[in-house]
Amino acid sequence: MALTSLVTSKIILALCNFLLLACGFTLVIGGMLVLFDGERVLLSRLLSTGQLAALPHPLLHYVSIGVSLLGVVLAATGILGCWASCLHNYCLLTLYFLVIMLVLVGECAIYVIAWVWPSCVGLGIDNESLIKSLQRNYGIGGQEQFTVAVDLAQTTFNCCGIESANEYDTSLWQLQALGPSLAVPLSCCKLLNVNQTKSYLNPEPVSHNLCQALEKNRHEGFRHTTGCSDSLEQWYRDHYVTFLAVGLVVVLIEFSVLLSTILNCTRIYHHNQEIKENTQQEEPDVSSPSTRETSFKRSTGSDVGAYSNETYAVTGSFRKNYKLMDRA
């Protein structure tokens, strides 16, 4: 019975580790796909606030690398778990259990922080901070990445500015005439090449003059007038929910692996105990014939009584004596 339970627990542990291995490979592939998705990574530059805004790369660049490394750790752990499921080794299972626990605790800490208080790690859309960043950094030398990210957002979401196009009127780009004499960036205009890849790098307005006109009745229909904040918020929310959903699936798989590991250790313990009990029960049975023979000899040697066979055993000398007595 214990052997059957042990085999079942090992099968469960192997299946859980196979899921963990598949999850690790999925995270590696997903992280690499996000890392090489340049536009998605670039757009995440607008999500970084506070100290994260000073990082040399956008936020998703680091998130994708972290996800890929996590996938490598989970894949290696899954391989270790599949190996451990084939052995009766407490040390290997303990090492495996500790690795899973460390990964699980670290992931839970990150997910709890990201879920409860995302602003503490600089995540989210802060319109006020983003407007200040646009007015201070757009078109400025050394801030090319931020400038291109704004152009990408305006081209992708068909918007202009964070809340309105008027933000460019008080920007350094406009006040210091750092760019061409434009009322708004060309990415705010409706473009002829909007369906082309990387059109944000070389925007071609439908009408350059009408797009840059100051009068609303003239530029209406040739310029995007809505701000990008709502679209950016929705984009951020979609990626945020996806990140948490993937994290929840990973945590559930790791938790199932922990439970299957504990179950396997318990079954191994009961299996070893049953082997010891069977060994202890078999030891008296091996020496039982000699024991019974010894007890039999002792009983026949010591319990000689009136009704024993030896009392009525007739020897040859007794018969001779008995005949002599008869003759007498």
C-alpha cells in the first residue's frame, strides 16, 4: 500500500515539475519577445516616474530581462525536481524545496508590492509628472529616447500631448526654439504614412500648413486634439493586469510543486518505516525453527513424568531381568 502511494506521489511531483518546466520555458520565450519588441519597450519609458525615470533603458527592458531570468530559474528547478522525483534522496528534495521556497517568497513580495502599492516602485501614470517631463525634456539634447517615446505614443494613440496640445506652448522645445518653427510636433498631425512601420520617426502630415495652424477651425481634422493620458492609462492597465495574471499562474504552479514535494517526502518516510517494520517482523521468523527445536528438546528432557514415553520405554536389559523374575 505504501509503495503504491509513493509511486502516486512521485507521479504527481513529476507532473507538477513538468508544468514548472513548461512555465519556465514560456517565461523565457515571452521575456525575449517583449525585449525585442522595440516599440513596446520604448513606450514604457512614459510609465517611469521618480527614480525609475533616470534609468538608461525603459521599464519594460528590465522587466523582460527579469522575466527571462525567472524563466531560466524555474526551468532549471523543474529539471531538478524531475530528477528528485526519481530518487529517494531527502537531501536532494530538501535542496529542491528550499529553491522553490526562495523563488516563491521573492515573487510574492514583488507581486504584493506591485499590487498594493505600485507607485512605491515608480509604476503608473502620473499626469502631472508626465506633463512636466514633456515640457522639460521633449526635444532636448540627451533626451532623444523620451522624445521618440512621446512621438510614438502620439502616432500610435492618435493624440497630442498628455492632456492637450497646449502643453507644448510652454515647453522648452517651443520657448527655446530647439526645433523647427512648429506649433506642435509633426507626430500630432494626421499622417499619410500612419500605417507604415516606424512612421513616428518620419511623420508625413496630410497637410503640414493646416496641421500647424493656430486657429482651431483650420487645424481641426488635420491635427489630433485629445491628450494621450487616457490611452496611456489603458495601455498601462492592460500590461499591468497581464503581468499580475502571469505572476498568479506562476505562483499557483510553484505552490502545487511545494505541496507535491511535501507529499512525496511524507510518502518516502512512510515507505521507509514500513520497510523497517517488515524487517523487524521477519527476523524472529528466520530463527523460529531453531527456537522451537530447542524448546522441544528442553521439554522432552526436563518434563519426564508418569505419562511420558520414556516411562514406558522397554529396554533390552529390562526385558532380560523381567524374564528372570518370571522364572523365579
